Amino acid sequence: MTRITVDVNDEWLDAAREELGTETKVATINAALHAFALRRQAADIIAALDSVPMDFTDSDQAWRHGGGRDLSRLEEDARRDRAA
């Protein structure tokens, strides 16, 4: 663990504490840093998944017990929703 001394904007710290539900300044700063680290990891995972070609052709027939969901437009719908 690294110990540092920094000047922090009190309004931002209070807003972060309220949003994160933390009790102390240290807990707030650590929770905020953790949240950003998780966001980065999630972005990396999404990028990795986005690089894999997926073929959902006939997906509605691919599942047992009466078929499944038609996923043939999943990628197109997700990109459209993200752009909106």
C-alpha cells in the first residue's frame, strides 16, 4: 500500500463519498480508484469479446427443447442501442 499526501477538492470528495456510500476520506478515495480500475477491466473484456466473430445463424433452432431465441440480429441491435 502506498501512502501519499494530496490536496483533494472537498466538494468532489463529498460527492464521491455520497455516491459510493463510504464513511471516510481514505475509503472514498480507495473505492473511487477501485471503481475506475474495474471500469478499465470491463472495457478490456468488452474489447476482447468484440474482437471475436460470432455467428448466430439459425440460433433459434440450435437450442434443445423446442428451440431458442433468434440471436441473428444481436450484434446489430447492440451496436444500434450503443449509438443511441
